[in-house]
Amino acid sequence: MSFNIQKFYYGDIPEEKTGAAIVSKQDHAAWPLWEVFIRSKQGLDHKHAGSLHATDAKMAIENARDVYTRRQEGISIWVVESKYIHASNPDEAESFYEPAEDKVYRHPTFYDLPDEVKHM
């Protein structure tokens, strides 16, 4: 008598039957990467919490809830597929931000505020 015993280690995704399809570890590598942003109970803005792989947005939100808000610290979750995030090149930062130097009118010190304005 022989038994087919599989060993799984922490972080492994076992093969499981989902209807007619079989999801394996190889399929998991093809899942898109999602960036997770969490808004805390005390904050007004969402902050980047980390990344995870998921098949779709619904799964990404559910996984983000389970992974990044285990202690009920969040009140809102945003997920964005990583391929839709575009960033400036840090090597070009000097030339990219340089035009702001010659526009002093963009700095708050350029303006005089009337005495009637108290909380600015």
C-alpha cells in the first residue's frame, strides 16, 4: 500500500481544486502584483502598506485586509495593480524638480497675508 503524501512549508500554496480548474504554485507566479494602501483610523490619507499577489481586485482587497489590517487598525483599503503605477526616475530628480526653483511665487513666503486671516 502506498500513500501520496505532499509536504507543504510555510508560504507554500498547495494545489487545490476550484471547480474544474486546478490552481498550483506555478499559476500563483502568474498572478499580478498589487500595491496596498491603508487608511488608518487616525489618518486622513492612505499610506502604502505593502504588496501582494492576487488574481483580481476583489481577492487583493480581501487578502490585504487579512494581511495588513489584522489588528483592526484600518478603515479603508485601496489596491492598485502595480503595472498601473508610474514614477519619476530618481536619477533625473535634479533636472526634474529644478524648474520650481525659479518660480518664487509658488512659495508661501512670497505673499503677504492680511491681518484678518488668522489660521493659515
